[in-house]
Amino acid sequence: MFENSSFPEGRAVGVVTVILRTVIGLNFVRYALSFSPWFEGSASAPGVADRLFNPNHTNGFRADFIWLALSTVLIFFAMFGFVPSFKDSQRSRVNVYLSLAWVAAFVFYLWRMLYGGELDFG
């Protein structure tokens, strides 16, 4: 069906890899900023993230948290697309390891938010 296609198979994987690694990189930057009270805020004062991602001060989740949660789900499932070629391709191995590292970091982020009281369900 695609025998005469001029679009090389490796090119599509390369584009997906660039997108995946960019999203993971942005998530790690946001994760690193979460350790700064200046950015994240504290119980006594809002941080830059509160003003930037929740300007109307609603009682819902901030947009950056929603981004992290949804992108983590997508990263988790995208990782399985690289598992079949894990043994043959260094690119696939790096993508799987980066995905696993991000999922672990997000789980730690959630634990820290719940344990630290920053994420309160009422």
C-alpha cells in the first residue's frame, strides 16, 4: 500500500521523537521550577505560576498542572510505540528511558504535592 511512498519510515519516527523529547524537556523544566517557592508559591503567598496559570484565581486546577497530567498520560502511551524496537534502536531506548524518567518524576511530583499540602482536595 505504501511501497511507492516518498515519505521515509524513519522520518516519521524522527518527528515523533523530536515532539516527545521536547514535551518531556518542557515538563522537566516545569518540574524543576516546582521546587522554587518564587515560582510555585507557598501557603502564605502565591507564586509566579499562580498568577500566570490561574489568573482568575478559580478554585480549580491550574493550567500547568492539567498540562503535566495530560502530557504524562500521552507520554506514557507513546512510550509503548517505541518498545517493539527497543533492542534494535538506540533512539527507541532513549525515548523509553526518558519517558520512564518523566513518569517517575511526575509520580514524585504528585506525592510531594499531596504530602506537602499544595494539592488539597478540600
